[in-house]
Amino acid sequence: MSSRSQYETYEAHEEYRERHARGADLHSAQTLAYGMPAAYERTYVDTYVDTYVPAYEETPGPVEAPGPVEPGEPVARAGAVRRGARRRKARHPGGADGSVRRLLPQALVVAFLAGGTTAFVAEDKAVELTVDGHPRTLHTFADDVTELLAEEGVRVGAHDVISPAPGTELSSGDEIMVEYGRPVTLTLDGRRYEAWTTAHTVEEALAQWGVRAEGAYLSRARSLRIGRAGLALDVRTERSVTVMADGRARTVRTNAATVGEAVEEAGITLRGLDATSVPAGSFPRDGQTVTVLRITGSTEVREEEIPFGVRRTEDPSLFRGTEVVERAGQAGLRRITYSLRTVNGVRQKPRLLRTELVREARTQVVKVGTRPMPTSVRGADGLNWQALAACESGGRPDAVDPSGTYGGLYQFDTRTWRGLGGSGRPQDAPAAEQTFRAKKLYVQRGAGPWPHCGARL
């Protein structure tokens, strides 16, 4: 820069500080664009013609171009001095005050041009802003990252990444990056997650999450770009599964979605009732061992009796202690079906499949006597009935002979018993009733009914 230009810059700065100290508003004036070539600046200054005329002065005729400038003399100031001299000669001969008044506005303009341009250049910053992978270089007056994003209309959310962090002070040459978050519904090895990523492709997202993609099944292509709306992604990493079958162990590397698929990949075929030790539809875990169960089965049908109930009713026509079966009971019948299985050659406990009612049980109805039992029969009370009973049945009221024809203490047959007013079987009646009926028989027929023991009476 020439000594003349340095001087002009210095004078303009000095004038700017002086005016600023007095409160002059220099910032509202128009400034020169920064980055002006030096040649243009010299031309502009050398050919500058001051057309400013204070309001208190009358405008003379056209202003003449300035004459030659002495070496080392500031251009703006020299031109002003010459013009001031001409005006003094024309309107105010010998007036020094007029010269000062005309010089002041021109000095302010020069000072503003120099100082305003410097301030403009200092505040402007050239930065690079990359939004979601798209870079652009721009000039900004923003003080920090937050102000720059607001100025550029870049809206960010909780899942977006900004570097450097919001609020960081900006300097010229800074690089600011904004990466938008993308929602991904990720199903990883059977477990579902709601994840966020700033990656642009599926492969980048997997790397960001630390998911091993080698040998894995992916429901979307690795190169697929992830839009702002996100996507759903199913990932099944490669796992080691051991299948035990038919006495052998087979280990496979698989990304199968189910245990059944892993068993098939191991070359095992399930037939008939065959099953696996874990549900075939479950997700196979890394290092898991699955056992194949070879199953054979059959069914077995069994019939079971259902016991009948007994209902008793009082009957005053029967002697006390006497019970008569009015309706015989009948047992019911049920049919039960069981499953019989062998697992890998071992017989299992029968498993109930179903139960069917074949016949309902019928309740037995019994009449119970409530009439007091007489003990006396004229003509027979004084006999030794205890001795007769001991001879006939050994003194047992429920005794029955080997043929089943005679029963009770006195070995009545059923026909004789009922002819004496008894009901049911004699061996089922109380001992007192049997003795009473025996006395009645003796009155009717003597000791004849007991040919071998009657003499004991």
C-alpha cells in the first residue's frame, strides 16, 4: 500500500474514533463492499469529486475537477483544501471559519468508508455447513452454531446430531455438520427394538449399532438408503446350534428364524409324532442344544365301574332292626381312553385323553323297620333257644350253609322265613327277629324243622 493510502486510512480511523466518541451514528451510512481490488480503490480515491455543499452555502456553478496532487499529500484532504480555497475566493475572501466547516463533512465520509469496511470484514465469517450429507459454503454474521442454524432455517430434534454442539462460537473457516436421526423398527435375533440412527444406509446403521452383519440374514439390502421416515429391519445374526438326534450330535452355523428350520439345516427329518425338546417355532439361540424326540404311540381303552348309592326310608310296618331292599341298586359304567407313548424307546406314563359315560349308576332303595319287635310267643318262651342256635349255626346270626339254601341262627330257608312274616333273607335280619320267627315256627310245627338239633330245646 502506498504511503498516501496508509495516511488516508489512518486519518479516517482517527476521525471515526473521534466521531464515535461524540456519539455520531456512523453505522447507518452505506459502506463499500469488502474485498475491493487495490487498483479500484486507488482509482476511486484519485478521481473522487466532492459534490457536497452544506445547506448554509449557496451552490455556485459546476465544480471543477481537482488539479494535480503533491506527492505524499492525502487525496481526500488535498482536494478538499483546493476546493475550499476556491470557495473562499468566490464567496468568503479571507474567511478561515468557512474552510473548517467545509472540511468536516468530507472527513467524516472518508473515516466512515475506511472504518465501516473494516468492521464489516471482521464480523463476516466464511463457514461450511453440511446438512445430512449435503455440504455448502456460506458467509454469515451469526455468532454461534445455534444462531447459524436458525438463520439458515435448519430445524433439529432430540435425535439429530449437531457438530460442534449448539451454542459453540463460530469463527471463519469452521465446519458445521447436522445429521438427522432416522427411526428404525429393528427386530434383532427375535427381539424387537425401537432404534434411532443418523446413518444413511442399512449397512452404516448396522455398523453404528455394532451388529455383526457377516453371515446374517437381512430383510433389507445393505445398500438401501434410509429415508427420514425410517424403516423396519429384521436381522438374524449367524449362530451355532447343536442338534441331538438318533444318538448323534450335529452342530450347524445358521441364521434360521425357528428351531424347526435349524433342525432341517442339520439334516434331521421329523416324522409322525416326532418333536423337539424346545418348541419348534421358538427362536434358536447361539450355543443352544436341541434334542429330537422320536415318539411312537398308541391308545388304550379301559372300562371302570361306577358304584351306586343307597337311599333308606323308614317303614312302620316292619319290625325295628329289619331292612328290606325295595329297589336293588345297579353300578354305572364309564369308558376311559389313555394315550400310551414311547419316547426314544422309553415307555411313558399313560396320559388321559378322554372319558365317556356308558351307563349311569342306579340308586338302591332300602326300607328300614320302625315297629317294635315282640319277643314273647305263648308256648315257646320257656325253651332253650340259645342251645338250638348254637347247634344249628354256632350262634352266628349271619351264618349260611355251604349250599346257600339255609341261613341265620336257626337255618331258615327263604320260603319258610317269608311265610313267617319275614322279609329279605333270614341271615340279614336281627338276632331277636330270628328268634321271634323261630318261636312262631315251633308253635306251628314243633321241633320238626330242626331234626338233628330240636332235642336241645
